[in-house]
Amino acid sequence: MIVIVGAGQAAAQLVLSLRQGGYKEPIRMIGDEPYAPYQRPPLSKKFLAERPPAATLYFRPEKFWPEQGVTADYGVAVESIDRASRRVTFQGGQAEYATLFLSTGTRARPLPVPGADLRGVFSLRKIDDVRALRAPMDAAKHIVIVGGGYIGLEVAAVARSEGRDVTVLEAEDRVMKRVTSPVISEFMQNFHRSRGVDIRLGARLAAIEGDGKVAQVRLTGGAALPADLALLAVGAKPNDDLAAAAGLACEDGIVVDEHGRTDDPTIYAAGDCTRFPSRRYGRKLRLECVQNAIDQAKAVAAAILGKPQAYDPVPWFWSDQYELKLQMAGLSDGYDDATTVGDVAAVRFSVEYRRNGKLIAVDAVNDGRAYMSGRKRIAEETGAAS
């Protein structure tokens, strides 16, 4: 039996790929959320704004998985892995495995500041986080978002579109600094500011203050900002604790090879929780994106089916903010040349990043053609299959 720990994108893809590949053995899927496998990217965008039922996010109707011969346990946390007996222990029972697949994802990175546990302070990683956030957000006039990355800016766009006062606190000197260039950062900052978002750069949070509930946030310089609600969006940590406790190699993520195999040949992993080798980029990567969850799970399925295919992708990402669609292909860190193509003022342009003359990444704003062309050229110029 294959036991899958986690019930997200990678888990769903593994089941689909195995069954499509002719795998007939039983599969058990154990997820710690009370939901069938669902899409996460809409949580900070359309799902937050439109408040549809949870089932609208499902990859397949809930009945699909048992029809595929999957025993699904939802709302159940796996507590330990016994590699010697090939058994996982979870709330209420145990399951033996021939092959174990870990797709445990990430959790919100905590921010160790006074007041982080006050009512009205939230993070956003899953359906129940959105449900907890939505009613207080409806009642809030002043919202403070700590972190100017994807989630922080996407929630800022939703909140500002609803007419709320929004302040984004970014500790770095520009938003999205970890994932893009100054050109894109400056464009996004200016666009949000034009919509009325107060973006404060180099702003570090000292404390969240209030009598049982957040009332204001205080910065390290002493300034205080009113806040009816605070969202902490300062990144994610891989859920590799279970793997580490079982003695598997972890380096800010479960270490796997190009087939998604851990240092235990019976255990595989895929998705946001893993760190894998990339010849394309010359280092180990941990990627938090849909592409990685899908394609790495396909590689694991191929290995389990005895048809191994090395995984070395051109990563892709996207973000919807207001009427902007930001699409990103490749990884731009380490570039030595950045060229802007198109008209920034017309809000339709791209930035191409090169290292030693080779195209390694493209960021495109409202330009799907540049994005698709970029993905293809990156694959060709970095010398590996996409």
C-alpha cells in the first residue's frame, strides 16, 4: 500500500498519475485539514473576495477519491513515522506502508513579537484561515499587513478594493525583493500606492498592542499605527518536522533526489516541503508553487511505476492583484543583466533576466505571450527539458 501524508496539490497529482499509469494497489491519503484536496492559490485572491463554498476549490468532487480506490482520512494529523516497521501513527490509529509519500506543505512563518497572539491577528495558509479572517475583515476599517510578498500584496488588493484603509509594512527596501527585480518591485509599489495602499518600506514591527484584541501596531522607530486587524504574511516554513523526527535528511525542507526519493528508498516527498537538486540552476531548490507540486509529484509517480524521469523544471508562478496578472517563469536571483521589454506606463511589459548571456527568468505583467515565450526560451537556453 502507498500511504500519502498530506492532502494537497502534490497528493492529488500523485494519485492521478499513478492511476493513469496503471497502478492498481490500494492508496491511503491522510490529511490534517477537514477537506478533500483543494487549490490554495485562490485563498488570498478570489476565495477571500467572493466567499464561495469550500468545495469550489476542490480538484475533484469528494466522491472521486474513493472511486479511485483511495481511502481518505481528512482532519487527521500524522504523529510519527516508524521506518523500521514501515508504519505511520496518526490520531486514532496506524497504517502500514510499502511506500510512503510525504506532501506536508508549509505553515505560516511565525513572527516573534509581543502581541502576536492577540485576537485580530491572523495568518493565511488554508481554508480555515480565510474563514477566520473574513468576518473580522468585514468589520475592520484599518488593516495592517506585515510583509510585502505575494500573499501580503494580494490581500492588500482585496481589502483596498473593498474600500478599507490598508497599510503594508515591508522590512526590506522594496516589496517582493526575494523573488523579483527592482523594476517589478517599483512598479508594484507604485500601483498599490496609486490605489491608496500605504506601503512603508524598511518598516520593522516592534509590537502588536491592544487590550485582548489588536488596536494598533508599533514600529521599531516608535511610531504607532491604528489597526482593527493585522495579517502576518512574512513567509512560510516547510512542514519537515515529521520527516526530521523520523531521521530523514532535512535542510529547510525534506531533502530528495531528482526523482523525489528521500534517503530512505521507501519514502518519497514532493511539493513545498521538499528541497531537490537542480542542474538547471546549479543548486538545491525549495519551491513554493503549484508547478512544483504538480510536476514533482508526476516524477515521483514515474519512479514508483518503474519509469523514472529526472525532475529539473523551469519553475513558474503567478499573482493576481487588482487587474494585474503577474506571471513569472524561471528564477531571477543571480542575474547579471535585466532588460525591460514593452511599455511599463501601458501596464503591459516584461523583464528578462540573463546570467552569462543565458535567459534564466522572465517576469511578465499583463503579457501572457511574453511569459509563454519566456518559459520556452529559458528551457532551451538553460539546456534541460522543462
